[in-house]
Amino acid sequence: MNGDVQDPYESDDPLAVPPVAIRRTAGRSAAEAIRMVLAQDGVPATVERDRHAGPTAFMVLVADAAVDDAERTLANREALAAGIDWDEVDVGELSARDARLLASAPRRRRIARWIVAAGSVAILAMVVLGLLAMIADLIPSGGGS
């Protein structure tokens, strides 16, 4: 043994090669959808946050040896989807529950915005009161001996 360290990129072991980002998305749900399409065709993939592209960016990673299979799978699915006339697809009737959820969405959104605003004001008030308490502790009291 000569003590030389082998570069993992030159290894014959496919597990030693880092995964390849085959798709980048603007949200986790899109990346997860791609991962599930690949999993249906037996191509293992993972989803990770793309830290270089922003807080909501994600990437789909596959092993270097599976890149060709992944690209072929995604190209086949995109070709199938391109042939669908989405204006002709019948998604069925809305259930009563789904109709109520859709109808109440604007009201729920307003309530959520109000809660976020009220929480922000409460946090700001706590910070200001904390600062005032610290300043009050620093001011010497006038009751000297």
C-alpha cells in the first residue's frame, strides 16, 4: 500500500461519484412530482434544496449512472403530456367539501394575513417593551443615601 489517496471522481465505484442534478424547480412540490415520476420507472432520485438559487429552489438528484435513464423517462412523460388536450379532460364534479373549501379560500386567506400581522405587532411590542425595561434598569434611581 503506497499511501496515495484516490480521487473519488476517478473511482470505479458508482456510489463514490456524487449525484447529478437533472432538474431544478422553483418549489418543492414540483421537484417531488419529478421524483415520483422517476420512482414509477424505477429510477431512484432525491430532492434537495438548491442553496445557490434561493430559499424556494429545489433540485432533483440522481446517481451519475442513472442520468440517461432519468432523462429518457422525463422525455417520455413530457411527450405523453404534450399529447393531452387539457380542454377536453373531464375532471368530474366538485364534491360539496371541495366546493366549500374553494368558496371559503378568500376568507381563510384574510384571516391568515390578520393572524400574521397581529403576531408581528405582538412581537414588535414585546421587543420594544424589553428594550424599555433594559433602559429603565440602566437609569440610576434617585433614592441615594
